[in-house]
Amino acid sequence: AAVAIIMKRRQIDRTDPDVWSATQLAPLFGRDPKTIADWVERRGLRAARTRGPQGKLLIHRRDLRRWIATNQHLIDLRRVDQPWFWEVVFGAAAKEWMVAA
């Protein structure tokens, strides 16, 4: 619920809750979209590119989780959207913990 509220406030409208574009991920990590694109192009974050001249980078939750596990040094926890980040990393267990806290 907290993640949904934050996404609504930031006007992030997504049909697939497990896929983000670089533009959608940037504010959640407290970074510029170009940084997310750099992570894809040079740092090993897996992404698919949509068709077209301005193809968007699409990052799936499972790929993001794997990437986070091996690239913690690139993530500044002071800048990330905390509820979203913990839910991505720890899944449903994080939601339960946040509700209990």
C-alpha cells in the first residue's frame, strides 16, 4: 500500500508492477535516468529495449533484484525510496515487516 501511494504521488502509472523503465526507476533510486541507463549499458543491469527510434529500457523485477545483490556499492540507501526498495529486495516479507513496524 505504501508503495502504491508513493507511486501515485510521483505520477508513476504502470500496468506491469514487475517492470520499470529507466525513467520510472530513476526517482525510486534517487538518481537521474541517465545513471540507470549507464547501469544497463556498462554495469550489467539486464534490460530489454522497446522498438522504435527512442526505444525505452525496460527492467524486470527479477533482473533488478539480481543486479542489486551484486552491485550494492552503487546504491546509496539514503537516496532510495525506502518502502519501494525493501519491497523489491525482500518481497512480501518486507511488506509484512513494514505493516508490523
